[in-house]
Amino acid sequence: MIENIDDFIPTILYVEDEEGIRVELTRFFKRYTDKLYIATNGEEGLDMYKKYKPDIIISDINMPLMTGIEMAKIIKKIDPKQHIIFTTAYNDSSYMLEAIELDIDGYVLKPVDYDKLEYKLNSILDHFKQKLELQQYQQKLEERVKEEVDKNKEQEFILFEQSTLAQMGEMINMIAHQWRQPLGVISTIASSLSLKHSLGRLECSSVDQSCHTIVETTQAMSQTINDFMNFNKKDSNKQVFLHKTIENVREIIGAEFESIGIELDVNIDKELSVYHNATHIKHTLLNILINARDALIENSIDNMLINMYVIEDENLLTLVIKDNAGGIPKEIIDRVFESYFTTKKEGKGTGIGLYMSKKMITSIPDSYIDVDIEEGCTLFKLKFKKSA
């Protein structure tokens, strides 16, 4: 890991078929990195992406063999979070709509406005630096927690705090992803208004509609913050409606899961309720769903699906979370609730999420959590006492 965030140097892939523009912008990009890869068309750009996995891609749209849009569609299927900026001579709305649907970081019209291009690049670099800061913070936190665990007998409290902070990091990443598309919409509207103004074609009706769209977009972004704040509120043991609790979790993860292509199928009666702690259930569900997401991606599942449903007995409700990621290997399934046990690569998991989930669920009598495998699927079963 990079010790000094300011030392971070991005790898950049630049795709452009016009030699004159390519030479000019190459000099500009070398101010940012010495890890610059150049391609002259979409096919060559795609090959270089697969070989070098660059941090940022800057690409023309209209190119021979494969357009920038076609290249970006393939790349976004491989990595939905890949940073891409388009440079184009066309202010065609169909191009722009396709680009926005791909969740790109922005576009710059030719002839290139270097100030705008620099602004967009710096925004992406700030994102990387914030991500590195978070990783460094989490690493330092993990090191500190391990030291304190050896000294402090209150191990459960420390583990709970670490699990909560790790989840907050995940949620912050999800919110950042959820904000990228509305920010792209606002940026596109602003660019369009600026262009129309410079051409003397700006109409009052266009300004009113654009302002209305911006207000609606920012209100939706504000609601995301409210969802995050409410998610982490401390709660007491009481009647908990399962469907509403699951919807609270979906508000945090929904945008990212949808962009990745994960279908979350919830088939639960809105009136079903249990006696438990809503915050504990939400954090447990988030742990299980994040693990399912990682397994689905790692195993390259084509039709990624997570089912959530309830099995009802006389006194108990069993909430089942079932994913089709291939199932947990039989040789390790008995260890998944152990502290510090993880199958993820180093730096990708703490090994305490499911351990703390079990502690939270079983903290109330007649509540349990189990895991099973069934025909290539993993099933987590949360059993609760029905509320009175």
C-alpha cells in the first residue's frame, strides 16, 4: 500500500484515432503520469485495458473498428466502477444519453478545453486519494484493534466497533457509486446550458426545465445521506417488520447491485414482524449481502441472483437469504462464523463480519443464525421469535 497518498500516480489509457490530437493530448497526460498507454482505436484500447487494467480511460467516441461507446460497454461489464472520460467532436444527445447510461465520469467536447479536462481528471484523482485514505484508515484501525484485543478483555466491544466501521466504509463506497450518475446528469446539463449560451440559443424554457431536473436530482442525493444516517441509528429491542428492514438495507446497496447486474428478489409479507433489534438485523443483512456480492463477482456468475423469503412456523419466522454464487465449500462451512476467518484475499476482508452477525442475532433468546448449501447455492437462515 502507498504510504504517502500524494505519491499516488495513476495509470492512464488514452484512445484516439486522430494523430494530431493524440500527440497533443499525450503531452498533456504526461503531466499526470509516466504510466501512459496509447491506443489508436477501440479494439486496440480494449486489448490494452485487459492487459494493463488502467485507473483512468480517456477515449474518443467516433473511431474505426470499434467506437468508444462500444469499447466502454464491454469494459463496464468487466468492471462497472472503471473510470472513463470521453472526448468527442459531437454534441449529439444520443451519444450523451448512451454515455450517461454507462455511468461514465464525464465528457469533454473537441477542441478540448484543457481546464475542463483537468478538472475532471482531478476529480477522479481525488476519488482515488479518498479511497486510499479510507484503506489506510482501515488498515491502521485493524492494526490498532489487534493491539488492543491483546491488552483489553472487552474483546467483543472492540470487534463490534471494527465491524461497524468496516461496514461504514462499504456503505460510503456504495453511496459514492450511487452519486456518480446524478452528478453526471448535473454535469451534462451544465455543459449543455453553457454550450447553448455560447451559441446564443439558450431559451428560458430550457433553463427552467434544467433547473427543475437539477433540484430533483439533488433532493434524491440528499435522501441518500438521510438513509445512511438512519441506517446507523442505535435501536432497542422491539417489534421489527422484516420487509421494512430489508428495504432500509436495499436503499443503501440497491444502486450498486443494480449496476453490477445482481437481481435482489424479495418475497416477504409486509406485515410479518419479529421481536429483535432492527439495527442488528440490518447490519447482519448487509454483511451477508456484501459477502454474496463478492462471491457472485469472484465466481463470474452469469445471472446473479439473491432471493429473500420467509419460512413461517408456529412461533418462529425464518428469514432465508439465498444466493447462486456456487455455494460455500463443505470443508469450510463450519468455520464461517469464527472470528478472523475469511476466504477473501488479503486486505479484502476482516473475518469478523459474520462472527459479529452471529453475536448480534443470538444476543436475544430464541434467535439463531445458520448457513447451509443447496445445489450450488448458499442459504443463510435467520430465525426469530414472532412478535406478540
